[in-house]
Amino acid sequence: MLRTLLFFLVALTIAVARPATAGEPTLALEGPARAAAWERVAVKVTVRNPGPRAILPLLVEVAGPAAPLGSWGLLGTSGLWAHRALGNRTPSGFDVLIDPHPPQRFDLARREPKTSLELVRIEPLPPGASTPPLSLDFDATYGQAGRLQARLIYVPLEAARLHPCVLERQPQERSLVPCRRISTLEQPGLGLYLPASELVGGRRTVRASVPFEVEHPAFDVDRARARAGLPDGPFAYDRRGRRWVLVDARARRTLVVGRSGEMLRLPGSWLEVLIALNTGDSTWLTWEAASGAEAQRLEAELRTAGLESRFFAFKGSRSTTRLELTLPRGDVATRSLARVIERHHGWLEDRAVRTPARP
């Protein structure tokens, strides 16, 4: 029983940022205390508002020492709680530009209503409420070892200093819609809006962090580098094969180095493609041919090599020159693809096969 309890405490760490004053929001960050090298790690972060007034989260961010891992909110990369809009100020409140059916493509001929004000549609976090757990996954690289940090930037919503309005109707087509001024921040009707300028002042920040350790395998990257004769450059760990993927940018190649001494040489940078196979049985890459006829020949060549490919298609449109390849896990498929690329004097870069430009 004691061993089970100790394992649980090591495997899971929860940090809760305590507010400086009573009633301020709390930020809880939950994640593992350690992970194996390049293991896929899941963390969760939750905001709770115990205070007497609503708040608007503008940013919830999770970061490691190396770089941000994910973010939500108006200031983040995934929109939650606030959405930008355009409109105009009127004597009774505002007009908001609403499009119930956003176009699939931009129409230059469409007449655009004139707007002069940036607004924000808000979804406040009420008193006593919590956000659902916000989840993200990341690879436990060596650069992420240290502490995982969570940050909340929010605005207390005090009705007395704000000018909220509520949308009065949903239009049938893109148009300016009256947004009636109200004196409460309770979530009403068809949407609650504020001038964006009112969310600039009064911002506050809450932080939380948890320790995070990345375990090193017995055959570590320094030994792989010594064996490959490559002292620096991008690298990652192939967890399934227990090998290191080393990118030699100067020679435009990738070396896959195993503990037993085997070494796989591949043209270009294969790091992103091979590391995707840590968590999947296959991954994808693209190959843009110079012409439709060349693409047909290339598709046949790949099929002969035992590799699956198809012409790229999107929203009913099918390319005649761009192939999307499926690469299954395993050295047989990897070597086969590398040989086809080398026959065309090409290399891999950012999941795409590149070939020399023809005169």
C-alpha cells in the first residue's frame, strides 16, 4: 500500500496558485512529475473563480523552460471566453457586424459595411464557477526538464466601469445588428459584447508551476553523437527503436544511431517524420512533382517500392502534381522511401520531399 502511494505522489504533481487576496481566482496545473525521454505527456490546467464577481480570462498558458506548450483565450492561440468583432458606437449602445454564414472564400465584390470600433464578444466566468480542464500533450524533450509553468491573465468584470451590450437579434445575412446597452454582466440572450479598449486596463496575473523531470536512457545522446561523429545539431529520441535521430544540417542528412552500432543514413531532415512514429504506426509527408505526367510516374515508382501514395485533395479539388505519402513505421519502409528520394537527387525537409530545380 505504501509503495503504491509513493508511486502516485511521484507520478502526479498538482500545483494550485493561491490568490494574494481572498476572492481572487486560483489556477491549478496538473501533470506528471517525470517522464521518459520523448514520452508523450498530458497536462491539465483549470481556472476557478471563487470571488463575488465575474472575471474574463484573456490568457491561460502552459509553458516549459524551452518554449510555450499551449495557450487559450483572446491573447492565446485557441479562442475561448472572448472573440473579436467589429462595429460602431450608437446613441443607444453599439452596432455589431454579424455574419451568420461566414463565406468559404473572400469575395472582393461583396460590399462591406463600414465599421470604426473593435468589440469583443465575451463569455465571463461567473462567481463560484470553474473552467473545464484545459488539456494539452507535448513531447518530453530534454529542453522541457525543470518546471512546467502555468499563467492566467484576466480582467475583473466590474459593471460600473464597463459598457456591456446585448445583441437584440440574429440576422439572416451579414449586416450590422443593434447591440443594446445593459447594466448587468449576467449572460443574456444572443451574446454579450464590450468595446475591446475596456479590456486593456486592470489586467491581473496568476501563476502556478510544477517540477518536471525527463529521464535519460542508458544510451544517451552524447554517446550517439560520438558514434556518429556529429557534435551538434537538432536531435530527438526514437522511443520504440531506442535510437537517436541526429540531423546534420551541413551535410543535409539525418543519422539514426542505435546502441548496438547500427546507423541509418537518410537524405535531408527526417526528425519530425520519425518522431511522429513514436505515437503512431504511420505518418504522412508530401511530394510535389514538376508535372502531372511526372507525378503519375512517381506514384507508380512508389507503389513498386511498397509505399502508399495518393493525389492530394481538398474540398472536392484534386491536385494533379502533389502526392501525399503514407510512411508506416519500420526500417524497411524508411529505407525504401529514402532510396526513391535519392534516385531523384532529393531530400526531406519539413515533411516535404524537395528536389533540385530544373533548368
